[in-house]
Amino acid sequence: MAAADVRVDAAERELAAARAEHDGMLERVMVLVTRDSTGGRLLAEREYAWGRRERALTQAMRTAEPLRAQLELAGCGPVLPDGATGSAAGGEADGVAGWEQRERILLDAVELARTRAILLDDWRDRIPTADEELKHELVGYADVIAATCIGVSTKKLLSGLDFDFAIVDEAGQIALPDLLVPLVRARRAVLVGDHKQLPPYLDNDVAQWAQGLVPGTDLSAAAVAETQDIVGRSEFERLFERIGAEHGVTLTTQRRMPATVATFISRAFYGGVLATDHPGTGPDPLFTSPLAFIDTSDRPPPQRSETRAGANGGISNRLEADLIAALLARYAGHHRDWAVIVPYREQVQLLRRTLIRRLGGPGAVEDNVGTVDAFQGNERDLIVYGFTRSNRDGTVGFLSELRRLNVAMTRTRQQLVLVGDLDTLGRSRDDGFRDLVGELRATLSTVGDLRGSREIETWLHGAAGSTR
């Protein structure tokens, strides 16, 4: 062991001497090269070229730095291990080797990132299918699922599912074909609705088919009547007429409408069984009762008459539109939560234009004016309902569908204001509608507030003739 140490020491001394001799010879060579004009020039060019290389490498590293950071952020690992700086400080060979190492590592990281990007794209392409499959599994374990009647059949998420219990809300508006969709998938069912309000909606094609008007249909009168009954009336309404009391529960206490309005509704539509639990209304700047009627029959027929847009166009009434707009311009501040309901789309458009001019913009108008269908299930503090019809022969059109009037009147929480021509309405050729108007007039004379349109207009303009 001692002999080996002696030999190592001797070798190290020889190596040190050789290095010293090498350094001395290199120093003498550099001196000679420097003294020679050609050698000095070449040496200067070499130093300049080496400096340019260093600067180029430094710029390349700066350019690659954002890519390196992004690759490391993407999880491709550190793209430059410790010590691989790419610098030429350790000599030309070390600098080139360092740069080549860094370049190789960087290119490997880029390739790894490209591979991962391909995998991510493939994964994303599969997400929609996997997401639907996962949702389908989750729906299978859900306790409660909400859907439309048709959606129970058309939604892929619900395909193949059966239900222990189905609750069908607003069943009074659902025709038998639609109602059967959830019923055949449920072991038990409860129908909730009001057959005294809106019936099922029929588009024109279905209505014509039910009447036997579609070319190619050959239905007897009895078949037409039965078909119209199937699609035009809800099964909820038919069941209500057929099944015994032990299969149904009638809710008889309402809490939305003031008692005056609710009492009329109860007698007119529900056989007087509807009770009220309502806190009542506060003082009103105009009307003495929550049930008020503004009668336009105090005007000459040319002023109050309806207008039809073309032979088959919609019906509107300019006097009612102006009166309602003027009323809301002064009165809506007392009831900020308000709505105007009218039976005809033409009158809806006229009212919107008129109200926008009076109230200063569409923001407070568009969602507050519509037909009865737009407000089914809704409620407001103030409801203004305009009958629109005003003519000499008492024609009221589909106003005779009393359920639509029931829906409109029962939307109110505080104040109901009806606007119309009582002369036309009271002479309706429809017996049911005429009887209802007679009962309404009697109620207005006892617990309601019946005003002429001129009187209301006087109050709105602040004249001394106001009765308040």
C-alpha cells in the first residue's frame, strides 16, 4: 500500500511538471503569435468570433426560456439539469457540449409535450360521450327528477328509467297524449292542477286535424267530437268528473287574492267553496275596493269601438290602450309590481307601444304586458285586465272561454282593475259569459268600485271633478 502511494505521488509530480511545461510552451506560442502580424490578426478574429458565439448562445437561451417554462409547467419535467448551462466558461469544448446537451433536452421536452397534447385531444374528444354516460348513471340514483311530460321520453338521460312515483303539475293544461308519457313510466301518480283555468294548448295543425279538416281524413261527426275532447280537454278534467271523492283532494283556501276578489272568483268559478286567508290591502289613492272596473260605455261608440287589422287580423282598442297607459303613468308608482293582461296579441303590441311612450322606455314594459297565456302561474300586486271588445252586437269572441278570465283575475295580490265596455260585454250572445258579467256587475255595485272612463280620466289629469 505504501509503495502504491509512492507511485501515485511520483505520477502527480510528473503530471504537474508536464502541465507547467505545457502552460509555459503555450504562453511562449501566444507571445510569438502576438508578435507576428498575421498571427495577431487571426487571434483577434478568433476572440471576436468566440464573443459572437457566446452572445448568440445567450440570446438563444433567452428565446427558449418561455418555452422551457411552459414545458415544465405542462409537467414535462425540468428541461435543463443542474450544471448544463451551455456556457463557454469551461472552455470551447465544454461550451459546445453544454449547449448541445441543453438543445437535446429541450427537443426531448418538446416531443413529450407534443405527445401529451395528442393524448389530451383524444381525451377531450371522448368527454361528451363519457359525460353523458356518467350523467345517466347519476340520474339513475337520484331521488327526485324534474322534467316535462314529453321530456321524460325524449331526454336521453331518462331513457330506460322507471319511476316509483310521478307528480304531474299543472295537469289541467296537459292533453291526454302528453299525460300518458310519464304515467306509463310510473307505478303511482298524482295529478295536480285546476281544470277551471287554462285548458291544453292546441296549435293550428292539431286543431285542424281534430276537427277533421286535414286533407285525407274522413271522420264522422262522433269521431270528430271525441277527438276534439281528447286533445282539447285535459284528462285531469275528465277524471275530476268521473272519479269518487276518495281519489281526490280539493284545496279550498287561497292566500294570494284579497277577499273581495276571491269571493267573486269563488262564486263565479268554484261553486262558492273557496275560502280566503289574506292580510288585506292598504289605502289606495284611486279605488275604494280591490275589485274595480273602469267602464268605457260612457263614451260614444266611435270613440270606444274595437278595430280589426284586416279581414282576419287581430283586434285592438285604442281608447282602452290610452286609458290603461294613462292610468299606469300615474298609478304604477303606488303598485310597482304590476302587469297588464289583454286577450289579443294586436292589443298587446298597441299597449306596449303606448306604454313605452308614457313610461319612458321598454325596460318596464316588455315583461309586464302580455296575453293570459304569458301570465299563467304568475302573480303581481296590481293586475289591469282590458277586455278589448267593444261593438254594437255584443260579439266577444273567445272571451267566452271563461277559464281565461279566471286566470287573468286570479293573478292579483292587491288590486284588480278591469277595463272594458260593459254595454258590449253585458249583451254578449254567449249565455255563460253574459251571466258572468251580470254577476260581476252585481258584485261591483255592492263591494266593488265601478267607475266611468271619463271620471277616471278627470282624476288622472288632476281636475277638480275627481270624486276623491
